[in-house]
Amino acid sequence: MSEGSKGSSLAFGQVVIGPPGSGKTTYCHGMQEFMGRIGRKVAVVNLDPANEAMPYQCALDIAQLIALPDVMESLRLGPNGGLLYCMEYLEANFDWLQEKLAAFRGHYYLFDCPGQVELYTHHNALKNVFAQLAKCNFRLAAVHLVDSHYCTDPGKFISVLCTSLSTMLHVELPHVNVLSKMDLIEQYGKLAFNLDYYTEVLDLSYLVDHLASDPFFRHYRRLNEKLVEVIEDYSLVSFVPLNVQDKASMRQVLQAVDKANGCSFGDQEHRSLEALMSAAVGADFHFTSTLAVQEKYLQSQDKAVEEEVLEL
């Protein structure tokens, strides 16, 4: 895509971000297969130079431009420093990315990004790359994955909310926060509140009160109250639950992303009226998905209680 191609048709895609181990690569693989089944042509772009085992069909790999081991060896940098250098190198060589992406015009793009949190909270390299893509008629939405096991620890969940808010404000893209690995949530332990409390980020004062029951966190109640106030003042953070093995769950996430990046209303795909309407109703559309996960979770909890009673 040259400078003159900015007037060409729009390109849609997802920037998949999140901390290490949140399931970004698994998500890209699952979403590539899911969208392929509904007729979308998908190009997965690996922007993580530390990502060596890619289960998906990779259309473009940053390793073609720069290799993390070479950077670490030649510049004597550690993994984190080397990765930051790679992102700055990508920004400086944006023309390379622009040229390579042009070969997949007409595709829907999935950008598999690195897991270093600082890239999305205060480092500018990837943010600038996304901004340059936007100037080239890319309509991107950030999909921020967070492991659902953080819901079982109130302290960690407040940290996740702060990180998610900071990321949303820094990346400056339409944003969808996703609680990943929902199929494993019953293995993480009992939740203090119903699942919709976490997905909708309801009255967080209850979470602060729950933390106060812990002798360690009791000393930091005032700090937690102030953090919660910041989160609630912005009123931006909510989550869509995701089980990557569940087609209905994948569809709900895709509808949220389509609404965020405008793909439902773009010129690349003639969608059915039902799909169009479901993408236009806002955040409420994933309530049934949340409810289904909640029911499964409660059933597993009830079964555990029954087994304990039988043992007694």
C-alpha cells in the first residue's frame, strides 16, 4: 500500500493483546478457524518475535524482518529489552509491514502481539504502528485477553481492572476486554460473586469489603478504595467471557469486535440481518453467554457440594 492507496477500500482486523499466558495465540488460531467457516478470508500476522510455535497458518511473521535471538546476542539485551527493541525496529521499518500486508488485501487481519504489558501501558512503538495502520485505512479493534482465573482473587482482579483501563487509554483503539479460558474457571476455585459481577464490573465497593476480610489487604483498604474510584470514574472496563472451544462463545466475541471496528457495516461482507442487529445492540448481547457460563459454573459447584455431603 502506497501513500496513494489511502483512498482504497477499508481493511478490518483485530489487534490481539494481553499478558503472557492469557491465550493470545490460541485465540488467533481459534478465531482464524471460526471465521474461515463463516466465509471470511483471514490473514494472521505474528508480531511477537518470541513466538516460535504457531498453531495457526501464519500469513506474515515479524521474524522475516528481525529475530529476537539475534538482537539479544548482538546488543547484549535480555528478553524484555530485546523485544522492546524489536518493536521499535518494526516502527522504524513500517514500510516493510505496509508492503507485506498489501499482498493480503481483501483479508480480515489478526495481529498476534507480544505479551509484555509495558508495550500497551506506556511504551509507544506498537501504539504508533497501529496509528500508522489506521492512516492506511485499517479499521482495527484491540482485543485484550485476561485469564479468567484472576476473578478468583479480588486483589488480582483489581490489578487486572487497572491494567485494562491503562491499556484502553494508551493504545487508543476501539477496545474489547475478554475473560479467556472460561472453560477452566471451575478449576480455579469458588468465585466470591456471580460471574456477571466480574464481566459487567458492577459495584466494586463489595470487592473492597471482601478484600478487607484479609489481614494483609486490610492495611491497604484506603489504597484499594482509591484504585476502585479511578476505575469507576472512567466507567470503561467490562468483559466478554470466552471459551475458545465453544462456537457460540466465539460468535459473541466476534460480534463485539465487529461492533467495535465497524466490520458489520463495512463493504467486505454481506451479513444477515440477525447478525447485524445483534452487533448493534451494544454490550447486552453477551448476557446470555455470561448466563450460560454462570450456570455451568454453578452446576460444577453444586456437584462438588453434593460429593462433600456424600463423603460425610
